[in-house]
Amino acid sequence: MISYELALTLSVVGVLLIAGDFSLKHIVEKQAGDLGLLSWNIIGFSKDHGSFTQIIGCICFFIAAIAETNRVPFDLPEAESELVAGFHTEYASMKFAMFFIGEYTSMIAVSSLFAILFLAAGCRPSLLRGC
């Protein structure tokens, strides 16, 4: 059985090889080329490296991220056939709120990494210029 973290990490390797650096700022700057939208890692065309599309890595990252955050098709710890889930009855008010704040914080972190690694973070989708 392969862990979701392994698929998540291996899907990032292609992006890191193209960028040549571990810095998130450098990865975004690398995607903000003169080609605009075509410089993004999900489409993957650059003057320096030729055409290296990362669509397979993007799909793997997306599926592994959904699995890692326990969203709908991968939420096996929460049995839907039971009337009440375990953590819903064990935690009350503030403990329950802190549990869900942790869950949603991980979703925001994974979504931010997805946007930075594959969608050039805050770059506008223009075909004319970069960020």
C-alpha cells in the first residue's frame, strides 16, 4: 500500500526539476515568463527547457491532496453508515471547532501549494505577459 504523501511528493519533483530551486518564490518567478499562461507548469512550455508539461503531476498532486485532507471519495475514517461519527460525539463545542480548524487549515495549505506549484500563484492568466 502506497501512502498519499509519496504520490504528493513525487508529483512535485518535476516542478522542482524545471525550476531548479526549492524556493517557492523562485518557482513562481520561473512560471512568470514572457509566454504568460503558456509558462505555467500545468501547460509547461518555456524557451529554456522546451516543452515539459506537468499535467500528470498536477493530476496526481490534486488526487493525493484530496486524499490527504480526507475529502469525499477518500473519507473512509468517517463511516457514513453509522448514525453519528466518532469525533462528532467525542468532542463538544471548542474542541470540535479546533478539530475542524485544523482540517480546514490543511486544506488551505494544500490549495496554496497547488496554486504556487502548478498555477503560478498570483500571476494573471494573460497570453501576452507574465506577472
